[in-house]
Amino acid sequence: MTRRPTRVSLGDFPTRLHRADHLAAAIGSTDDLWIKRDDLTGFSWGGNKVRAIEFLLGDALEQGATEVILAGGPSSNFAALMAAAATSRGLATFQVSYGCEPAHDISALAATRRAGAQVCFNGSSDRSQMDVDSALLAIERSNAGQVPYVVPRGGASAVGAVGFFAAAEEFGRQVDALGARSGNIVIPLGSGGSTAGLLAGLAANHRPWTVTAVSVSRPPEEIEEPIINTAVTCATLMGCSVRPADITSRLRIVD
């Protein structure tokens, strides 16, 4: 039997829908336009990544982790939020970042350190190297008798995506109350975990909504396959059967 991921309650959900008539008029849209206020999730300084962190932290605690190892750039708000959540539950936290240490802390990096996390820079300009070095650090920490839990960039694992699987169910209940049967969701696309979870939730619940993902850091052709794979695995974690075609039929990536 598939074990559903454990959730640690951090945010204030559901977040509300805000009707944006002025924005719709400004962009010349005749369709109803709504904004889901995930800036009001309520944990620390908020943001949509709280959804993923609830499940990543729950999974870490369920596995008996003693510390969390994060892959995240110095400007990663996700890493800062994850560090705050992990240290608040007594887990030692390490952040592996790319490049060299900046002369002055930017806000996210400063917040990570204030949370008590140790930050190390790998000197590489290749951001994917952060995940490699995080895995190596996990081996080192395991050999030292610790139980590390590794979190990839942006929390973009199948477990992290479960947060947006739940968001799709939440959103579905809200649009049902509005009487909206179909439409298009626009979401920023970075590491792909949020998009994957949202698509998995829509597909598993047979919602006819499509998703336009606006890539902010990667070419569309590079991120599409990871989104599909993560979405399918996420749905499996939730006890649902979703095919790759169920994901691609709902997904449009633009840059």
C-alpha cells in the first residue's frame, strides 16, 4: 500500500480568491480573472512554497531525520522558508549554494542564516551542481552518525509537489462554489515542483482546467519532462493513477 506523505500544518489554508477586474481590463481580457492569494499563507513571510514545505518537513520528521540539507541559491526564498520551518522543529539545517559567497547578504540568505542554518558555497556556476553536492554532504553527515533529509532545489520532489496536489483540490472546491467549470491557471515556473503537483491534482480529480506555466529560469524544453515525471510520481504517492498524457494535455510552458 502506498504511504501518503505526512503533513505538518504551517500555513493558513484555504487562501482566498481575489477577483481582479481592473487587471483584466488593463490587459484587455473579457474573461473573469481571479488571483489566488498564496501570498497570505501565513507562515513566516508567507508565499506559495509553504504548501510544499508542509509535506517536505512532515516527510523528514516521519523518516526520523536529525537534519535537513537544502540545495538553494543565495536568493532562494524557498530555502529560507524551509530553513525556518526545519529549525523550528529542532532539525539542524545546511544550505548548499552555488557560486561564491556574496560580499553582502541578500535578504533571503540573511533570513536563512537568522533561522540558524549553516550555508556553504560550492564555487560552481552550474546550479545543478548544488543537488550533486547536497547528496555528497548527506553521505558525509550519515557517516558522522546523523540522519539527513535532502531537499532539492525549490523543493521540487514528488513529496514537495503533494502540497500543490492539495492546492488543486482546494482550488477545485473554490471554483465549484463560483460555478466556473473550466479555465486556465497561470503559474510561475522555476524548478517545476509546484506546476507538477498542480497538474497531478487537476488530472487525478478529472478537472478540465489547463495550466500555463511561465518559465522564469529554465528553457521550456529542459523542464517539461521533469514536470511530467514528478507529476506522475506525485499522483502515485496520493494513491491515484495519472498517465503522462493526462499531464501534457493540460500543460503549456511559455518563456
